Amino acid sequence: MIFQQLFDPASCTYTYLLARRHGGEALIIDPVIEHVETYISLLERLDLRLVKAVDTHIHADHVTGLGALRDITKCVTVMGERSGADVVSMRVREDEKIDIDGVELRTLYTPGHTDDSYSFAGADRVFTGDALLIGGTGRTDFQNGDPASGYDSLFNKLLKLPAGTLVYPAHDYNGNTASTIGYEAAHNPRLQVSSAAEYADIMNNLKLANPKMMDVAVPANLAVGKSLEKFVQEGEELDSEQCQKVCAHEEVILVDLREESERARDGWIANSLHVPYDCLDSQLTPSGALKLIVKDHHGHIVLYCAHGERSALALDTMRNAGFTGVKHLKGGLKAWVTSGGEVEHTG
């Protein structure tokens, strides 16, 4: 497996790049906007294609690189379902998987530092964000942090992982690069407590100053979807009410860009053609199935995904490939359901 740990000295943030092989798909965790060019150069040097960019939570000490990486590579952005970010392509739940080309991470909801904190566990390692640090744990005094939730996340989830599991946090301020669950359980001073109340007493009396970047970073990280407008031209966007009217009265090809796991979990709009976003390019070649299906179609082609990010990116891709008259559903399936649109489920 290809594994790279990168460091931002300004915020002491660790960013992680994972891939199974050279020439394959890659995933990045907790990217920092100032280092996006470095990430792109590394991807090119390793001949990797970035397909997913993940943030463990809304960071308060740096601006995320998620939006910039999406704009450059058209990768899928991923956060936990509790995230308050305006537009993130995939929102994962407890025990769901993030898969890329032989690399699989299991989602753990680990609130405490913030209420949208998630960790991601692989076969031999776990990326803990700020939930569990090396020799410490993430503060719990802002962004709806809560010591009781943090105690539960630590003792009933992360410390239940095998003792040999490698721990890779989002930050370290002392030059440490990795630890293990067993070592942290035995030596991390904040974990040497006998109850949630004792842990809360420690966390409630840290008296730390707010992160220097907090007033800039948090609003920026909540607005990661703001730049999506550049991918959509005038007249190419339908809101959910418009889309429902078009589907009811006109000939429409609906294209669902989500992954199969999302369809199984959340359902789909009736009569949708399923073309996963990561398969789109191959579907647009002269012999591609989507190309053949829409070749003689004279009605609407409407793309949709979970929240409108992948469909905006796919719209731009299809326009650049010579397709005309394609639109996308603003806000995705979430907006469709919120406005009363019906969905179908297996069985």
C-alpha cells in the first residue's frame, strides 16, 4: 500500500494520502489548503488519481483543502453525516465503508472534540482526527464539544480496537508521528481515568485559548461548496420543484451518480439510470453505455447525486465532452425528498 503522512507546521496538522498501488486511485484525509499544490505534485509523481478527499470534522485551526482539491481533480468530498458543511458530496454514517480501489475504511462516529467528529478505521490503523491524539485528546470546549461524548467515543469505540492498531491523529504538537491503541490506553494521561465524570473534570479545566485561525477557518470550512457555481452555467440547474414538474410532464433521462451503498441506504428517484460518478468518464466514450443511451434522446437529461456536488462536477464534464442540454438537480436527493419528492427502495 502507498501511504504518505504530510505535515503543516503552521497548524501542526497531519494529512494522509492512501492508495493501494502506483497508477491507481487515491484518498486523502484532512488536507490543508496551503498545501494543495504539494498534494497535486505528489499525486502526479506517484501516478495516482485522487478520487476521494475526507475531513474528519470541521477544523478550527486551518482552512480545509477539500474544496480546492475537488475543483482541481473533481474528486468526491466526504465527511460524516453530522457535518455542518454546506455541500459535501458524500456523508457517511456510523459503520459505513469508504472504498477506493482496494483500500477500505470503516466509519466511526467519535464526537466529543466537536459534534461532527468522525474517525476512519482500516485493517491495521485508525485515523482519529482530534478525537484521540498522541498523549492527549481533543479539547471539548467549542463547536458543540462535550466531554461525556468524548469519553464514550474513546472508551467505548476507539479503545475497543485491537491494541496493535496504529493511531494516526489529525494533529501533533510534539513531533510524534504515530502511536498504537494499546500504548495510548496504557500511557495517555487523559485516558488514565476511572469514569466519565473524572474525564470531564480534566477537560473542563484545560483553560485553553481559542485557535488563532478559528474565526476564519470555521466559516470557510462550513462553506466548502461555495465555489461549485463555477461548474454550472445559466439554465443548467433545476431546483427540486422544477425537476418534479419536468419528470411529470416531459421525457426525461434521470442519471443517479451516487454509489450503490447510498442508493441502498437512501433510495432513488423512480426510473433513474444508475451511473456511479467514478464510472462517468468511461460512460461518455463513443462506446460508453450512457453515450449510446442519450445519442438519440431529445428530451431532458438530468443528473443528480446526494447533495448536488457530484452532479455539478459531472455536468461540467459532460459539457466539456460535447453533451448539450444536460441539467443537474440542485441540492440533490436531499432537496428532492425535502420538497416532497418520492423515492424508491429495494423490496
